[in-house]
Amino acid sequence: MRITDLLKLQAIQVNAKVSTKSEAIDTLVALHDKCGNLKDVAAYKAGILKREEEGTTAIGMEVAIPHAKSPAVKAPALAAITVANGVDYGSPEGDLSKLIFMIAATMDGDVHLDVLARLMQMLMHEDFTDKLKAAKTPKEFLDIIDAQETAQFPDEVAAPAPAAKKDGYQVLAVTACPTGIAHTYMAAEALQKAGDKMGISIKVETNGSGGAKNVLTADEIANCDGIIIAADKNVDTARFDGKPVYSTKVADGIHKPEELINKIVNKEAPVFHSDKKADASAASTGNESFGRQLYKHLMNGVSHMLPFVVAGGIFIAIAFLIDTIAGNAGSGSFGSVHPVAAWFKTVGGLAFNLMVPILAGFIAMSIADRPGLLVGLVGGFMATSGAFFANIGALTGDEAAAAGVASAVPSGFLGGLLAGFLGGYMMLGIEKLCSHFPRSLEGIKPVLVYPLLGLGGIAVIMCAINPIMGWINTGMNNVLIAMSEKEGLMIPLCALLAGMMAIDMGGPFNKAAYVFATGMLSFQTDAAYMIMAAVMIGGMVPPIAIALSTNIFRSKWTAEERKNAPVNYIMGLSFITEGAIPYAAGHPWPVIPCCIVGSATAGALSALFGCKLMAPHGGVFVFATMAGTWYLYLAALAIGAVLGAILLGLLMKKHQEA
């Protein structure tokens, strides 16, 4: 959906006579109402104000993008104003907002996220924002947007892009990351810019959190020279059968876009051949190591698991917060005493209990496609129950004693990982064994043979490994409890994990630390919550440290780096480490070491202050759910960010403006 499809001339006001944030909001809401975009003006404005209470929507660069998803909206739409003298919109950079867009989104779908992502990509071009601010009429304003959107996203217009071949695009690409938020779109933008610079027509499909966008068509695939897959999880590749395909990590799409395009142009990419049995989710492995394949399978499981962990964890944290407010903090049933707290705890627990089965299920599905989903889910569930041969009912405590069997011990997160990988590869083996069946039985294999053999096989595997993994799981829990009781041990661990979050800003080290922390949450112990707090603060420090450094040590950074830095305050406070990637790519030394030191320091201080966090995502927006003194956690964040910024100022060389 194009910006120009959502923004009408009547919804644009240039040189608006507003002097406050409140007046700007009223003007923009009135423009929406004037265009007939709203069912209920008051309800929509209430949604805008509620969003602003969560944090300013000013993004720096003299731009603000207030938005609300509301049942009061008839259809997705935009309104925009320019303000010559600017208004104070609470920008983290301290600048006045002179260009303000307001997004009105309906409750179905995530149009507001798509529009926000599109606007952010366009507004990164400084000359574009300057032209908008200088527009004299609404028509000129809209024409500037149309020209920029056409140039930046040529595949969406009816006419072919200037650089495109007569019969399609020369190079196609697919980008995807486990969370489907930052890396996915950064890699897409980098590849598109590199293609434009090189004169190579390119179209990029993004497999983001809202699903695949800009999807490659069969004709485009047939006519292209080759396809780049820059992804850290499996994507639809069976459609590329017989075409040159170069598969790599999503970070290469961000840092090495020209190199990847040259792989296709210079015919260095291997021809991909589908196995003809897997469907569209089969992964391209032609130029990937076995370790890389394992990583992608793991990230596929993690990406599907995260919503359960995040939503469930936040609900549980809210339950503890409610009981704390109600004065029940000392109760043995803390988190479930107050009826409302008990409701949140129960619902959160339901989502949380699905974490391991979902992880295992989608790891197995990544390996063996749909036949792997059954074995992964069942294996993951058996890991959480701890069932084994002598106690298939997973009895514990008095029930196990009464039945005369050993008590079941859940193998948890680690057992789920094994269930996913072992179940997936077991299903590949079963499919291979069944490949010699008569053709007349092909129809019953996926609905009868594979499920029966797979279910029996994973049941035997999990019954065999659950006692061992349960023992390991219990040992890990005991070690964490012991470490939490000795600050001298917990502090170095938290510092290490927090530092890992800054090594590659969302890459394998970052993901390893985060997956470890979210996995430990299943123990629901103080030690696990301390680790989660340290990992989150470690991911928040790098973007904030960089933004601070660009403000304090301005001579060390380019004008473009300084202009783009304010958005890093928002990304850092929201626990989106990826905001630091462009700066780490441009200055790996000293950005990465300085951020590691800042993150590790913040993580160590978080542990020293005894900060415990039940919510696995959200940044400052979940501080209220913290067990302990939130202001000490904020102090640890500030100290780590300031230390990183100072180190950057000392070690960065002074930039010489051209």
C-alpha cells in the first residue's frame, strides 16, 4: 500500500498555524474528520492521546508520526501538516517538529506498522524531508511524496522501473530475520539502494512479522538472473527450483549488499534444485554449512516461540505487579492472591506453557516441513511433562509415590530443543524410508503413515532422553539458584550475557544470550528473572550510547550520522538493539568494543542492584512490572549508556567534513 493511496489532498495542510503539541493533534484529527476517515472523532483522538502517554512519537529529524489503531477509524488513512516554526513534540533530540504525519489505522491487520515502516524508510532521505517542509501547497507536498515513493519503490507503480529489464527484474531477493522487525527491512533497503547505485534492477521480498510483503511473482522468478536469500530463518524456496540462488545471513544483506548482487550478476551463485517432495517452506542449503542450517532451524523455532514468551511473560509480570499493589507481596501464592492477578497469572501461564512445544514444533517443521510439526509439538509437550517409560503419565510427588514409580522431572527448554531437532531429522529419515512405497500409497503417507510412525518414534525418543535431560535441567536450575544467592557469581554471568547482546546487535551472539534468558524464564525463579533483566538492559545500551555520543561528541560523527541518531533513543528504550547496526557497520572499531563494555557494565549493575524482570521484551514500557527498584535499573541503564558514549568519544577519531 502506497503512502499516496492513503493521503488525500484535503488531509494536507502546509504552514499550519499551531504552536503546541495539543493544537497540532487537534488540527490533524480535524483533517482526518474532514476527509471522512473517522466514525467517532472523540474516540480516535483518545487513542492518539493514549499512544502519546506511552511515549512521544517524535522521531527526531524535526519529524513526528502520531498514530493510533482504533475501531473509530473507517479505513486506513494519513493526514499531514507542516509547521514553519515547529512545535515542541517531546523529541528526544530536543528539536521542534516541523513535519507531522498522523496515521489512522483500523483494528484489522497491521496497516499502521506497514505505513510507519514505509515512512521511516522514506524519511531517512534528508533531501526528501527538506522538500516536504518547504512545500508551498498540498499538491506540491503530495507530488513530492509521489516522486520519492516512485523512485524508492519502483516495483509498485504501473510503469516499469527505469533500470528494470524489459521482461522483469535482473536480481530478486528475499530478506527475513527471526523477529521480522529491524533486520528484515534494513537488509531490504540496503539491497535496494545498492541495486539502484549499481544500475541493477532489483526487487526485494520482505518476510517480516506481518507476513511476506512485496512477494515475488512466478514471472519475475522465471525472468530473473538469480535470487539472493538474506535470511536467518527458513523462507519459501521451492519456487526457485532451477534458478541460481545465493543464500546467506540477513546481516550480509545489510553490510554487503553490492557483494551479494555481484554474486548473481557474475553467475557465482549455485543453481538451486528443490527435492520435489518438500513444499514452499523448504530451505535452500546449496551454499550453507551444516552449522548454518542448524542455526536457521533454531531461529525458525525461536521466531514462532517469541510471541508466546513475550505475551505470556508480560501477563505474568502484570499479575505480580497487581499483587504487589494489593499488598500481597509476602504471600506464598504471590501473583495469584488477588482475583485479577490470578486471572493474568493463569492466562500468562497458558501462553508460557506453550513456549517449549511451539519451539520444538517449528524447529522440526523447519527441518522436515509439515510432517515435522506433529512430532515437534508432541516432543516439546513431553519435554515439559517429563514423561518416561516407567511413568508415561508424568506423575509427580505423592501421585508418583502412590503409583510406585519415580517422579517425572520436566526436561524443559533443553529437552524441547532436542525434541525439535531429533524429531525433525527423524521425520526426514521416515520420509526417505517411505520413498519406495508404491505410487498408489502416496496419498495416505502425509495423513496416515508419517503421523503414525512419527508419533511413535518421538514418543520413544522422548521417553528415553527425558530422565537424562530432566536431570540436566534440574542441575541448571540448582546452579542458577546457588549463583543468585552468591552475588559474586551472578554478577559476572549477567555481565557476560549483557555484553553478548552488544557483540553483533541482533546476530547469533545476541540471539544466543536472549534465547538463553527467555528459556530460563520457564524456571520462574529469582535467578532467571535477574538474567532476563541483565539481557534486556544489555540490548538497550548500544543504541542509547551511540545517540548520546553523537550529541556530546559531535565532531566525531558525520552530519548524516548525527541527524539519524535521535531515533536510537527510542529504539534503545524500546529494547531494539538493531538501531546500533549502521554505526557498528561503519565503525566496527571502536563502536562494538565500547558498546560491549557499556552493556556488560549495565548488566553487572543490574545484578548488583538485585533487579528482576519477568517480562522478556518491552524496554522501558515494562519497567513497572519489575520486581525490585525500577529506578536502580534505570540508573544501571544510564551508567552503561553514558560509559559507552564516553568511551566512543575518547576512541573515535575526529571526522573531517568533506
